[in-house]
Amino acid sequence: MGNSSGHVVIVGAGHAGGSAAALLRQYGWKGPITLIGAESLAPYQRPPLSKAWLHGGSDLPSLLLRTADFYQSQDVALLLSTDVTGIDRGAGAIALASGEMIAYDRLVLALGAFARSLPVPGHDLAGVFRLRTVADANALKAALHPGACIAIIGAGYIGLEVAASARLLGADVVVIEREARVLARVASTALSEHFHRRHAAAGVRIVLNAAVEAFDGHAGRVSSVRLTDGSTIPCDAVLMGVGAAPNDALARAAGLDCDDGITVDVNARTSDPSIHAIGDCTRRPLPLYRRTGRLESVPNALEQAKQAAADMCGRAPPSPELPWFWSDQYDTRLQIAGLPFDVEETAIRGDPTAGSFAIFHLTQDGTVQAVEAVNAPTSFMAGRLMIARRKRVTAASLSDVSCSLHQLVG
């Protein structure tokens, strides 16, 4: 796998794809590299789109992964505003929407994910937004101003981050969630309760156990959300924050193994030895938890970019990393390490009503599987170490703030 003179084509110029191009050069790849992106921008960071970019805390240079001259200096051909329509594995080539074919020796699929839509009447009205790209964020931002009302469908991280940004911009916010609590699919009950209180205190109206029947409009623009119980919520704009799905259609059409994402191994290889896949579009092994999963995060994109680049350059694989995530809402920094598989017990360290606390998730034998830390970076770092070292601790010792985390980490 160490021949580094062929042509690498990377499809997808997001965080994963941009990082893979840079790492290939860093690891010694000598052959040509072509990086293809559907958007008009060079690779940029997506997490700020729901936060600092929306409420004016960042600009385009700070959003870009690397400066404009980086790709030229590294001899990476950057094809932007370019759609890939097919993969001919037999010929070792990809097809562009223009009809052009580009041959590859190695192909990296960094296709990302797409924001899900609600297939209800009115979903295509003006003023109904999804959030995945800078263009999406700019369109949404124009609708967020004092006096405007935005209805956010879905109380996951994107929905709540946009809610916080909208409040900072002076807009009225209603969050509509079909589950019985916010963050129901991605966080513990105690964490959900904390963020519910924080958003309510900021003036966000939260409607739970609510399903959307339709978006109603006037003169082609959304004017209200109609729920299945017959009630309506007037609004000037809607954000559909109902999750993301892996962009694996190209891979499926090419006959690669897929299962809610492109199936890869620990080296980010697909079922075709000439093709790697990285980032949000993949289903990957999670060795620490002895299962596979799909992770949507910047750390995952970077780790898989390292795996693929190392594999193609004949280097030793990078050490496995612990999954981790973060979210910023108002003055709250949430950091999560690990995944709460097979959890039997939780321990809360600190006071959730005071704004700084951590929730540790333990298996039956006391092994730390995950930690959710709110404005508690020390607990986050200690939790990461415990998870990586497969530490066994008692819930009582974690909850007891007089017990030193340093001692618990060992």
C-alpha cells in the first residue's frame, strides 16, 4: 500500500477531504492530488455555521481550513463548484456532471452528510431552511433579526445551537420537538433538563411531544407551522433541524458495501481496495466499544483522514482515538467524550443548576464509557483518560467532589 506516485482523487472538499489532501502531502505522497468540491468555497469548518457564523462572531478567513494559497503551494488541484455523478470502478475513473471523466489510482470518498428534510406539505416554501453549508447559513442569518420569529423543528444540537444564536440576534424562537425532552436521542436526561432550563431562561419557547403536519404559507412564503394536534405556531421562518443522513448514494451506485453509510475498516478502506472513505459518510469500526457506528464530528473526520493517508502512504496507522464532541450554546460549553453503550449507572459531579457539572456513564462493572461535561473542562479531560484507560470507578466516588479526579484517573 506504500506506492505514493499515483493519482489520488478526493471527492468531497469538506473537513475530511481537505484534511486528507494536506495529510497525504505531509506523509510523503508524491503523485498528483485532485480535490473536488460541490460548493464554491475551499474546505471550511462547518461547526461555526450554527454558532459564531450566524451571530457574527466569525468571518470567512477564520472559517477556511487553510489559506487560499495552500493548495497551490502543495500542488493540490482544487476543483470547486463541481458535481461528481458516478464512479466507474472497472475503468478507475469518476464522472463529472460536465461529462468529463477523471482517472484515479486511489479514490477517497469524503462525501459528508446531507441535512434531512421533513416530507410534509409546505416544506418547499420560501423561508423554510436547512443548515449544512455557508450558503444555507447566510440565507438563514438574513431571516434572524429583532422582531422576527423562527420555528425550529428538532431539539438536537443543531436546533438548540441555532436557537441560542437566534436569541442573541434578537429573534423570537419556538423549538418544536417530537420527543418528550430536548436532546432526547443524543444526551442523558440530566443534560436535557439543564439545556431546557437554559433555553427557557433565554426566552425560547419549547414545545415537546409535538409532530409537524404541514408548513402553511402566504404568497409562497412560510407563515406558520401546523401540528398534528391541530394547533398552529405563527412564524416568519422555519429551520428543519431533524438530523443528517450519510451521503452514500455514489458509493451505493458503484456497488460498494454500505450500511447507513459507506462501510470501512480501521484503515478507512472500503470494500474496494482502491477506494477509501472518510468522515460523516462512513460507518466505521469503534474498537473501544467492539462495534461499528457512524460518527458526525470534526474529530472523526480528522482521525479517518489520518487513517486513509497513512494507509495510502504505507505508514503505521495512527493510534485509535476516543470519540468526542462539543456544542456551544449561550455561555455554555458542552464537551462529550466517549459513547454511552451498555451503561447501567450514571454519576453527576457538581450541581446542574449552578451551570458547571459533569455526568459520568458507567457499565455494570464500573467501567467509564462516556462523560458529558458542562463548563467543566477538568472533568472532561479526566473522563477522557478514564474511558481510554478503561478505568473502573464507583458512581459514589465520582459524585463526591471531595474525591480528587486526579486520584480517580490513577
